[in-house]
Amino acid sequence: MDCLFCKLGRGDIPTEKLYEDEHLFIIKDIHPKASTHLLVIPHRHLESLFDIQEEHEVLMGYLFRTMKDFAKSIGLKGFRSVINCGKAGGQEIFHLHVH
């Protein structure tokens, strides 16, 4: 698969992973829009929120819980999360991820 985030997740392209487990990984955004701008990326390739099905409910819940736990672990007192969906929604890399 020629997906940038899949390649990063597999280790085909080196990147500093701030967190990783069997379900997702967290990296710094290479074009940050804030002092702390991270990407939370599931290992499973889902193009966008439009691809979410009932079978992905556990993964999505896990993603948001892990995102919250990680934010607390690095001392954030608050944060904003954004998911761009589809080209018309500003999505640039077509692998579901949360900013």
C-alpha cells in the first residue's frame, strides 16, 4: 500500500513515535499549527471517517481514550482535536487520523 501513514506505522519510513501500541501510534505533525500538534493514527488503514463501520467502534473508542490518556501523561491541561474528512473537509492524507 502506498499510504504515507501506513508506511510510517510499519516503520518503512523512519519517524519518532511518541507512543505506539498494536492499535495506533502518535507522532508530531511535521507542519504544526500549535505549540503541541500531534497526530493520532490508527494502524488499520481507514481512508476517512466515511469508512467507519460498526466493526470499528471499539477501535475508535480506544483511539479517543488513548489520546486523552496520552495528553494527560505529557502534562496538557486541555487540547483541541480535529478530524478532517474527505477532500472537501480539508483532508490531505487519506488515512484516518486525529490532529
